[in-house]
Amino acid sequence: MIRIIIIGIVVFLFLLFSLILQPIMLLIGLFSKKAKDRLCLSIVGNAFKWCIGIAGTRQTIIGEENVPKDEAVMYVMNHRSIFDVVLTYPRMPRPTGYVAKKELGKYLTLTWWMLLLHCELLDRSDLRKGMQSMNTCAERIKKGISIAIFPEGTRNKTEEPLLEFHKGSFKIAEKSNCKIIPVVLNNTSAIFEDHLPMVRKQHVIIEYLPPIDVAALDREERKNLPEMVRSQMAAVYEKNKELI
């Protein structure tokens, strides 16, 4: 119980201090958007590292060399825990926005951080607004901001490796012609969700698969892209269960 209490205190203090930090970030952004993005990446990334350290999470990272450092990409991740973002964001080599459900837009300082970090709040109940969000994400990639998505649409609470993918998520990559980096996370739900409200020391595996160059795919390959990526990720998820 002590771990979740300490994490809660750290998060509360960080969000409280954010009332000072966020206006400073906005001011810096008026003069240099790149400097603002780098600072936000560093500040939030380090806050997440504190949470990982307090949780006592040990990480095995595989294939991180597959992530391009000099171009924006779309990360496709499986989703089992709120710690999925906490674990992956500090490893981003460049500014990256996550696609999240619109309900997260209700919290003042958290919402402002999400906006500063180029996150997109997705309205899953409105198809038209959903497509607008995909277009916005594609434009961000063209401007050098990477995007991370959870195409399952919700946390997987089943015994299956992955839930079905929402095909619309891949429109981001098709519209921006960026590279896709599949990211497979194992055992993240064991940190918190498997035994609420306790946070426990766990070993997690994060594997970055080789990039998929969407611009090089033909029409048929693009059509089958969601299922191809899901199949690759499911195989890696099963393989890495042996490493835990």
C-alpha cells in the first residue's frame, strides 16, 4: 500500500507545481516551440521515471534500436495498464503525443499537460469527430511530432494476447505516410490493475518491432495493415511471456 500512497503524493505535488510550470512552458513556446517541446518531454518523462522507480518496476527493453531518432513515427501499442504510458513515454526520443479518450479532458492540470505534449483527445462516440482527430494526428506527424496509439481502444482485461484493432487508427499512418513502430508490452497490468489498489514490484518486457514503412506498401498491403500488425504483435506478446 505504501507504494501507491507515495506515487499518489508525487503525482499530486507534480500537478500542483504544474500550475507554475505550465504557464512557463506556454511562455517559452511563444519564442520557440521546439524548446518548449523538448522541455515538456524532459519534465514529464522524468516525473514518470520517478513513478516507475517508486513502483519498483524492472524493465527489459528489446529492439529499441528500431526506433528512428530523426523522423516522426506512429507507435502502435497494446494496452493493459495505465502504466503503459508511464513506462513508454520516458523512452521517446522526440516529442510524442498519445491518442487518449476524451474523458481525460476533465482534469485541469492533467489536460493542460496533454495539450502541451500534443496528445489528442478522441471522441469515440462520434465518427466524424473521430476522423477529424485522425487527420489532426496525421498533420502532427508531418510537422515532426510522433503519435502513439492503442488500437485496441480500451484496456485488454482478457486472457487473449490482444483485442481486435480499430482499423481507423491506421488512417493516421496512411495519411502521413510515416513509419509504424509496433510496441509490445508484457506484464504491465501486474504492476497495479491485477491487484487494485496495491502497486507491486514487477518485471515488464517492452519490445520495439522493426519499422513498417507505410509509404512503401501497395494498396492491398495497406488494406491488410491492421491485421498484419496485430498478428506480429500477438506473436511477440506470446514469445515474451517466457521472459517474465
